[in-house]
Amino acid sequence: MSERDYCSLRNPDETLAGTAPHADVWLLLEYRPAWKARAHQDNELSCEVRGWLDYAISLLSDAGFRPKLQFIRQPEIEQVDTRLFIGVADRLLSFSGTGYDFLSELDLLRVVRRPELYPALVEPRYFVCTNGQRDVCCARFGLRSYAALREQVGDRVWQITHLGGHRFAPNLLVFPQAAMYGRVSEDDVPEFVGIIEAGDWDFARLRGRCRYPGHVQAAEVTAARSDLKLLHVAGDEQTAQITLNTGDDTVKIQVQRSSRAIATVKSCGAETEAVFPYNCQLL
């Protein structure tokens, strides 16, 4: 495959803002064997573990959450315990045990509803999509960024299964921000890490904060201020006015889904598709 055939190199002008998946609970489970294209469905986990994962997603969905399951791994590190990270309410919680038996002992709803009762990881964790069986861009570019991040932050970076948006590879999920970033190349990593480690947001590469739907994500990116909190949303994903504030300052942003399509190749080898980005204006 030539350089020009990679989908992430064919969409350099498509905006990142508002393209992150909408999820408010992340289950990041360590699974070390090689990942297949549909890793969550096609794997070597036991029937009991698969059953627990299905149960966990159903339980959280029925309780009104938007859960998202991902597999993670660190191929360079040998360890006995299996790790489960739960990302919720801008917190990342860590649980572990030998094998996967500890999952059945976890009171998942209590953890998700009362995350403040559990010790949270403070230093940022980075999860780089490297699932090349799903799309070659993720391995071709994600592995390079993963290696560069290993040099910067050591064991605080993990490989992760398909995050969505191959065309924005390398894609990174960062906690405790619970934010998705795209086009974080290996050359960008030092600058990117410097921004995140300082407690800020890299708005130039921010796809969105996953706890919000796309139009709110786009508004936050447009505001480009990490001190703002969501106050009010009037409208829907087609047209909305988003109000953000700090208590001392209020910012209003008009968000409009564009009526003009952009021709985009969403995956390597796929046909061109029409996407409709958000247009945002500060009021």
C-alpha cells in the first residue's frame, strides 16, 4: 500500500471537532493476545468472561449510562495481574486480579454511581489505537506514536482496540480528561505530552470530550478554554446554542451542522463518503 492510499493521509483538512464517540463509562480491560478486527466479539476469552462483559454493558445501559468496552495491552511489560480501568465522571479507577475472576466480584453499578468512593489515578494515562486488523492506519501510525509515548511517559501508555475514526489516526484516548485526540503523530508526541501533563487540553488535536455528544464537543473545541464548564444546551445536534461558563465568565457558541458535505474516505480501501461537519461561531 502506498502512502497516498492510507485513509488518514487522504483527509488532512477534515475538522476533528465533534468527532469523538459519545460515552460516559469506559471499561478498559487488559487482553494480551493479538487482536482481531472485531476484537470484542472474536477473541479467546472464556464463555464466563464474555458473559460478564455482555452483562456489564447491558447493566450499565439499562441504568442509563453510555458504556464503551475496549481491550488494552502493553506488549513490552510482563505482569501477573490483569488490569481493568473504569473511566467515569472524569476519573480513572484501576482494578486488578489474577486472571479474570476478579470481574465477577466487582460491584459495577456502585463503582460507576459512586466513583468518588474509590481511589482515582491522578497522572494522565494514554491509550493509543493500534488495532491494525481493523484498519491499517491504526497500526501504521498508531504504533509509532505508542513507541514515542513510551519514551515520554513509560508505563502510563497503553495500546487500545478500535476507537473509531481511522481517518484521524493516530487516535488517542486520554484520562482523566476522558477526551479523544486525533492526528497525534510521533513527531507531535513531545509537545502533546507537555500540554497534557501541564493539566491543559491540546485543542488543535482535540476530537472532543467523550461525555458529550458531537455538537457540544465541537463547541468546547471552538471555545478552546480548559476552564469552561457546560452550563446549558438549547437545540439539538443539527442546530444548537451552547453556553459554557466559569462562574466569572460566560461563553455562548452557535453550532450548526453544515449542509455542505465533505467527501471523506473513512477507512483504508473504502469508497468516498459524505460527511457533514459542525460550523461553530462565538456569539
